[in-house]
Amino acid sequence: MAKLVWNPATLLNPVPVVMVSCTDGKGRDNIITLAWVGTVNSDPPMLSISVRKERFSYEMIKSTGEFVVNLVDEKLVRAADYCGVKSGRDTDKFSELGLTAGKAAKVSVPVIHESPVNLECKVVNTLSLGSHDLFIGEVIAVNVDETLIDNKGKLEFEKSKLVVYSHGQYWGLKMPLGFFGFSVAKKSTLKRRDKGKR
């Protein structure tokens, strides 16, 4: 297969699209949509978000040291897009979009109630990288919509209809292609899993 060599670029795709809620601690809340987010550590659980310094949410996150990552499902795609193109300097995004600012369990930042999963974070490190600052947040609480939990207490992410962002487009996730370890699983394990889906 022939390959073209391009100049360096951020072409890691697809990426999760999330709505990050934040507050100034004085009664003003905001939502910023980000696609440059990622898991960076498992114990303690940590994730990262990259934010341009000129964005309205930047100072809120920097000053309070808190933010909430709200996962985006198919019902929230329009709201996510809106929160990515409109500035909170002149728009109350919660009010404008009819979103519910719910009370978080452990941070002062509101969660987006309509989001299926909310990850409450405390900033533990900030790296200035150039165009963006990278906020590393420790996940100190997770809120999960109870409709995503099966009768055994397992989180069924496939029910949440999460979306990803790829090269200027939002995409839904339609079907699984395998599970962790399926390439080396025993045939009996594969048959058992297949039978359980019927």
C-alpha cells in the first residue's frame, strides 16, 4: 500500500467528544466542548483535557482547579456542537440549551444531568504545551445513569449511544467488532459469549 508523507499534524482519529462543565465559583457556570481528551492513569484514575488559554473556560478551570467531563450521547450532539462554537462570555449555555445543571457529588462544578456519565475531576497538574494547556485531572467521583446498569451491576456502555469526533464530523458507534482479548480467547469462551447475546 502506497503512503503519502504529510507535515506533522494532529490526526489521531477518532477521538471522544465531551462537554466539560466548569464554574468561576461565583455563580457563573459554563460548558466547553472538547475532543482533545484522554485517559492518562488508572491508579489513581486520571484523565487529561487540552484547552486554549483564550477560551472562556480556561480561567475558570485554572482558578477553581475543578471540572467535570460529561460524556456525549446521540441526543446531546447538537448541544455539544453548540457549546463548541459559542462562547460562554456572552451565552448562558445551560439556559440556552435547556440543560440541567445538576449537583456534583464531590466538586463545586455542576454536572450536565442529561449526560449519561459524568466524571468529576480535580486538577493535579497543568502543562503548558504551546497553543493549549493540558489539565490533568484526578477523577474523584463518577455519576452513571442507572438505566445503563444491568441487573448484575455491570455498566452497559453500549446502551448509552456515545459519539466520537473524527475530522470535523460527529459519529455514532453502531456495532462492536470484538472484546478485549478476543484475538487470543478460547473457542469455548467465544461460543459462551455468542450464546449469551441471543
